[in-house]
Amino acid sequence: MLIPDAEVEHIADEIISHALMPTKARLDVLHVASAVVGSVKYLLTQNCRHIANATVLPNIYDLLESLGFARLLICTPAEFLGDPDNGS
């Protein structure tokens, strides 16, 4: 078992090596990896370019699961709270 810092780096490296987020977004990748290692259930973010990106998220979820981590929900606060205009 890796120590937490090394585990965060390992997950971040995996996300980047699978081209799920670009190297230039390393801080965003570390944000996700830290949440995973910290067993966060919900990661709310306004960053839709790299983190809450609906195109990339299924692949990130699959990768994290293949690495043995429980799924966390990554979304924007508005998505998490639901749309008050449609009764969610």
C-alpha cells in the first residue's frame, strides 16, 4: 500500500497517462486524486473544462474503479442540488 501522498501522485499519473486530463491540468488532476484517496463521496466543482467534464467523467470513473477505488460523484453544485425550475 502506498503512503497517501504517493498514492495521490500515482492516481494523478494514471489519469494523465490515460489521456483523461492534460498534463497542463496537473493541479486539477491532483484535486481529483486527493478526493479519491480521501474517500470523498462528492466532489463539487465549477471546473467543467477538466474536472466536471461529462465527456471525460465516465472514463475517469472507470479508471478509478479499475484501480480499486470506490466511485465518487463529480459534478457542479447546480447539478448536485438539481434544477429548481424543473422540480428536481
